[in-house]
Amino acid sequence: MPFQPGSRDRVIGAFLGTFVGDALGMPVEGWTAEEICAHYGEVREMLPGRLRAGTYTDDTEMMIGLAESLLRCQGIDGDDLARTFCRNFNTRRGYGPGTAAVLDLISQGKPWEEASQMVFPGGSYGNGAAMRVAPVACFYAREPAQLRRAAIVSARVTHAHPLAMEGAALQAYAISLSLSSTGPIDAFKFVEKLRDFLSPEGEEYRKKLGCVEELLRSTPSRDEVIARLGNDSRATHSVCTAIYAFLRHLESFEEALVYAVNLGGDTDTIGAMTGAISGAYHGKDGIPPRWLDKLENGSKGRRYVEELAAELWKVVYLAG
Ligand code: RVK
Ligand code: MG
Ligand code: MG
């Protein structure tokens, strides 16, 4: 693998990785691992579900919005991001109930600062902010101090709970480490860096990263991984699951994604987050072409996502 940090291929890999993971997990979102196993044996191909095979859901739609807004504003801007999320909002894609409610409120004129506090007490701690964060990670990969701040602003527009914001920052940092690696990643050093990145409020994530290390030292059953890391739509119960899927299968984008999706639960989102980290490491060239060929490619489809990634790469890496 050519380890060129921040290469165009790897930025595109982070974007398309999100898309591929989202689409691969889409047909079995909400299923248990046992249900997936009984019905499919294993999910390894793009299958039809609620939507056609290769269709993305809210995860990728919001990632697209984030990339559009970053490019338009040349940085993170909460007001523009809120408007962009509302403009792109397509309920057919399937949004988390909290996020759908926040976007409705914003569309009715509520400032996002208030709307994002109104849906749950203290705001949402769902994984909706982490699942879409790849563009922030790529945009700020060369400015780690800015990365945390930008990830948190990008989260706060819909997810005001500190655990959602910390989860988004952690996921962004994992993607940026992966994107910036200049050689093969050492899983334990990777976890160490993630731990150092956490804020004092990130205690739940610190515990989960300890579990990731323990699980990496053994050959745990799927049930043990789910029991210790989680596979649901809370950020605390999915971000570290994606990090683990990536690190368990460092050698292959395909194996990391197949592992992530077959854990069941929030499959599209754990797939999307694993895909972002692994795609930033392996690049577009590491993504199976048979999966890329299946992705929807109409308006704002595969070609558009690739263009957004290439444009963002140009801004960040060619600007000097
Ligand atoms: C449909 C209590 C809370 C909470 C709080 C729980 C899409 C709720 C994507 C909520 C992802 C869920 C997913 C998700 C992304 C959050 N108190 N419960 N303070 N905060 N929850 O609704 O964008 O699939 O059960 O904000 O984060 O594919 O329904 O949405 O799987 O977490 O939705 O949080 O979800 P939301 P989101
Ligand atoms: Mg989704
Ligand atoms: Mg999901």
C-alpha cells in the first residue's frame, strides 16, 4: 500500500467508505446479529432493503451536507450547516427521530442553538453527529487543534449532548489519524492516541477504548464484542465498535466492513463509521469495485460524493 498521508485517493476513500458502509448496512439496520445470520448467513454484498441495493441513508446524506457546507464556507459554520442539512433533508432516507425533529424545528425558524436542545433533555446523544463527520476529519486533518473544535460545532447543530459531541470528535480524530498514517498502523498505538485525545468528560469513551484493547488481545465471540462495546444508535455504543472493527481487520477494507455490518444493530451507521476510518487508511483503491459499482449514481450519488471529496482535498492539500 502506498502510504501517502492525506492523498486524494484516501480522502475519497473516507467519503466513499462512509457511503459504502451505509449502503451495505442499510438492508439490515435494526436486525440482531442472529437475525442477519439466519436470513443471509452473512451480508457481504449490496442488497436491497427498505431502499434499492446501493442506496444511502441519512448517514451519507448528512455527510454530503457537511461537505457542501465546509466547501461553501471554507470551514465550519453552524448557521450554514443547519440550513444545508434542512435543504437536503429527505425523510425517505430514514433519519433518527431526534434529528428529524431538530431539522423540522429549524425549518420552522427556530435557531439551531435552541432546536438542538429541545428534542431530548440535554440534547441528543445519538450517533448522528459521528456518522457524518468524515468531511470535517479530512478538512482539519492537518490542524489537530482545530479538528476537535470543528467536529464539536458540526455536532452541536443537531446533537447538543456532550457525549454526542465527544463521540463525533473521537470519530473525526480516528479518521484523521488513519488518513495521516505514513505506514502500517499499530492498533495499540492507535488506541493510545485516541485516549490522549479525549477530553476529561470522555470517561465513557475511555472505558470503551480499554475494552477495545482487551478485545484486540483475544479472539472474542461476536456476542462478547456486542456486549462490551455495543451496537446501537447511542454514540457511546457505536463509535468504539466501529474503531474496533477497523483495528480488528486492519489489513482489509472489505473484512472490516463485513465484520462491522454483521454485528447487527445500527448496521448502516456502524458500517458508515468503520468505512470512513478504513477508507481513509486504504483509500478508494482499497474498496471492492463490485461494491462501488452498485452505489446509487443519480443526483448527489456516487459521482457527486467523489467530486466533493476531490474538491475538499484540493482546498486542503493543494492550497499549501
Ligand atoms: C434511523 C434519551 C436518547 C437521547 C437522550 C436515543 C438513523 C433515542 C441513522 C434516539 C442512525 C436515538 C441514527 C438516536 C442516527 C439520543 N435521551 N434517548 N438524551 N439522545 N437518544 O434520534 O441522528 O437511523 O433512542 O437524535 O443520532 O442511521 O432515537 O438521531 O442509526 O438515541 O438514526 O438519536 O440517529 P437521534 P441520530
Ligand atoms: Mg442511516
Ligand atoms: Mg443507522
